[in-house]
Amino acid sequence: MVGKECKICKKRMKGRSDKLFCSTKCKNDYHYQKRSSLFIVNTIDKILHKNYEILLELLENDPRKYFKVPKTLLTEMGYNFDYYTSTYINSRGKMYFYVYDCSIMEFRNQEIMIVNNQHKKNKILFQKKKK
């Protein structure tokens, strides 16, 4: 039977109807690429989780909705400023960097404002349940 194309090199294949690859090399290349992309995703996920844990640790020690800390403190704790889950620009043009449900805002004087957004999430959940 001739017909299906190899997933990697696109060559026409002979053989079983459920065959996906024309050779062992193509099969190995496919699985290597798949593993590589999973490795990248897992690496980024670990960095985001570490950033989140650092923010939660600081928020745990402070009951306020927001407070400032020196940027060096976050850096020393291992915070990676290149990784975040989303951004938000407020009405004054200031950008917040979110890591899941926590956010930070950087100031020119090397200070970082950490915002505890968990109270907002709880408020929204409570309002939804109330309706």
C-alpha cells in the first residue's frame, strides 16, 4: 500500500496503513523535537513557579494589599524579571507584571511594588457565588 506521507520528511511510504514514519531516523527526530519543546516549557514553568513562590513568601509576611521592596531583595531571592504571565497598564500608564495572581510594578528608584491581588480574586468568587 502506498499513500501516507512521513510526518518528518514527507516522503511517500509503503507498508502498514498506521505507519507514521518512513525510517528509524525520522521517528527518532520526531521524538527528539517533541522532547525538546517539552523541556523548554518545563524550564519556563519552573521559573514562573519560583517567581510566584518568592512573591507569595513576601506577601505572607505582610497583610497589606501592596507594599514596596528594594529590587535587590527580589534579585537576591532568585526572582527572574524576564518571566511573567501577563501585563497590565493602568490609567496612569504604569505597567504591572503579573505572575499568576500576584503582580509587581517597577519604579525608577530601583524599588518594586508588590501587589496582593488575591483579595480581588476572593471578592470576585464571593460575588459570583452570591448571585
